[in-house]
Amino acid sequence: MKDLPAPFSLLGEGLGVRAGKRLCNLPKLKFIDRPMTATHPNAAIAVHNLQFQWPSGQPVLQNCSLTVERGEFCMLLGNNGSGKSTLLRILGGLLKPQAGEWFIESPVGFVFQNPDHQLVMPTVGADVAFGLVEEKLPLADIRNRVDDALAAINLLDLKRRPIYALSGGQKQRVAIAGAIARHCHVLLLDEPTALLDPDSQIDLVKRVRELVKERGLTALWVTHRLVELDYCDRAFLLQSGQVTDEGDPERMKALLQTA
């Protein structure tokens, strides 16, 4: 698949901005209205006694607590139904819990398990530009941010590539580039390697770790793949809606391998 010609690429970025402006006029999800003040002086994410249940009454999170410090790359593990994705959606402002306190440093970038659920524009460059709509930046600044973000995830040469022509791993990188272009302080990644082959899986987790360390970001990465623990700073184990263990990834990996 050949790259689209430059004029179409630049037009695509402009279309991304204009489409974003139209979408920004639609009703928005309300963000959490009771965030706590971080008690830890270096906290990027802090959660204390969070509780969440679905309208049916089924409990998901029960007295869930954790802290992620600035500059950390942490992973959240647990069985299906343990509440991992629910916790990330609360932190991202997509769900509202019934009780508890929380804090997250903004702006926040969210990467879904399936990138097709969040990539909305026809080309790579246009999609990264789409997230900058509300910042009302000059077009030159938008282009600079797009180029910087794509270079950071090694996709600058695919700036004009149609989204449909990308691999799963490349699509996840584009989603991450959108967060970088917005200068997000925190990345929330919900099983971003679930649909990837083993090589692409390791490539993505390595690159996210590099971005965290190079750019001073903070990341909370949900996974069920123990091999990914080799690349994080700390790990949390979520069971039945509570963090039951946390700490050294190697210890956690050994514990879960023998469980």
C-alpha cells in the first residue's frame, strides 16, 4: 500500500481539526466531580477505598486503593471480572463510582484494547491531529506536535498512511501518539497488547516504557500477560475488586506463575 500524496495528507489534518470542532459541540461525558487531593507528594494517580457497582447491584470494586508515582510505569493484573478495566475507566472519567476518593494528574491519555474503537480519521497524521482540536492551536503548531508524537513512536514515515492499512501494533502506536501530541502527563492503557502477536506485544510494551522514561510520563497498563511484567517498575494484583498485592514485578511474576 502506497502512502497518500502530501496534499491529501495535509488536507486530512485540516479535516481532522474541522471534524473535531463539530464533534466538540456534541454533549460530553461528565468527568468525575469528587477528585481527592493527592496525599503523596509525588503521586500521579491515587485511589483510596474506591467502590463501584453496576445498576444491577453487582459489585465490581470494593475498597480499592493504590498509588502510582510520577514517572512510574506500573501494571495492573487480575482475572477477568476483577475490575481492572472498570478502574481505568473511572480514572479516565468514563465511569462514576459510588464511593471513595481518587486523584489523577491531567491531561490523561486513554488507550483502549481495540484501537479501532478510538481511531476516527482516515490517515495517521489526521488522527493524531484530531485530539488537538480543543486546544485551538495554530495549524503550524499542530503539525509540529503531530510530527513530534509520530517520531516518538517511530511512525513518522507513515504519517500519510490510511488507518485501515496499518497493523494492529501500528494502530496502538497511533493511539499513543495522540496522547503524546496532547502532552498528556498520564497514560492509561487497557490491555493494549490483547489483540497483538507476541513480537508486536513486546515491541509495544518496550516502546511505552521508553516513552515513560524519556518524557517523564506516568503509565498504568492493564494486562494478563506475565511476560510484560519484565518491563514495568511496579505491579498491582487486583482480585475481587481489591488490590491484594503490589510491589516488585519479578516477585509478582513468580507468585502468579506458581499459583
